[in-house]
Amino acid sequence: MGVGDVPSDAAASSVAMDTLAAYTTACAFFGEQLSLVDDDCWDAATPCDGWDVRSLVAHVVLGEAMVVELFNGGQVTTAPEVDTSVLGPNPMATWRGTAVAALEAASVGDVLDRTHSHPSGDFPGTVILGFRVTDNLIHGWDLATACGRRVELPASLAERCLDFWRPVAGTGAMSGHFAEPVMPPEDAPAGIRLLALLGRSA
């Protein structure tokens, strides 16, 4: 499903379940990469301009906190500023608690089928989770790269994210969120194509 697409009522619940499963897997991917961050890696630069590892993890934590706020009936009009103090003395524990809270909020009733006021516009919950699937996947790769490790993106999730973003590739909808796309190698797998679409060279 592409950005802004709204499923029919008949398909909504199955789309919601599929999206929640993808979000769960993407969070697990990010958590695995976070668990491998060494103490001497927190100040390392990431592929995101101006962000070190600590800033990137704070960005993801704040993104999951926004999911909790939105799905619990709140309104978020602007994206939260990156504030590394949210990580506290144990970033892994902070991330885990926030991710679990977001997954729980996304699992309640028909919250994914309802429309919510997101900083980028009004979207159904499935689209908001689509944003989060991409964030967890790409920033998991960013973490590994910043710490000198090579990791492949899960092919099925990468294909899903490509389908999600392809309808708005090259438009203003992606500006400010990702770097300019780069050309992937010929016959590149889905993970490499997704990284290229979001401005990263593997």
C-alpha cells in the first residue's frame, strides 16, 4: 500500500494486521542492531547528516513515543526535536520500553483503520505505521553502518517499503525526511534499492 492509500472497509482489518506484523519485525530489526552498539560507538557519525548514533537512537525513540501519543487520541502537529536526554542512562531499556508501548498502542481495536493527525498530514494508522516500518529498517542499517558493521535489510520488508514509497518518489512528500535518491546498481536486491531510494549507498 502506498503513502496515503486508504483500504476499503472489507480489506482494512487484514491490511492492519499485515502492517502491524511488519512494524513488529522492523522494530525487532532495529533492536537487534541497537543491542550491538558498543560503548565507544555512541559518538560515531551516522549516514544521517548531523546525527551521531546517540541522536539517531533518540530520533527513533521519539518516533515510537509519537505513535503512542497519536494512537491514544492525542494530536502531534510538529515532529519532535531530537533530544538525546530522552535516552537516560540506559538507551537500550528506554528504546525497548517505548517500542513495546508503541506496539501495544497499535494493537488496540481499530486504531490502525482510523485517521490520525500526524505532523505530515492526516493519515490512517496503517500509513503512520508504514512510516515507522521504514524508519526502523533504515535507521537499523544506519546504526550498523556507523559502528562499522555490514547488515542486509530483510528482503520482504524492503520490498514492502519500496511499494509504500514508490508512488511519491521524486515528489515533495519525501523532502526533508530523507536524502536525495541515488542510483542503485543494476539488478540490485530490494534492500539495496530501498537504501538508494532513501539516499544511501550500500
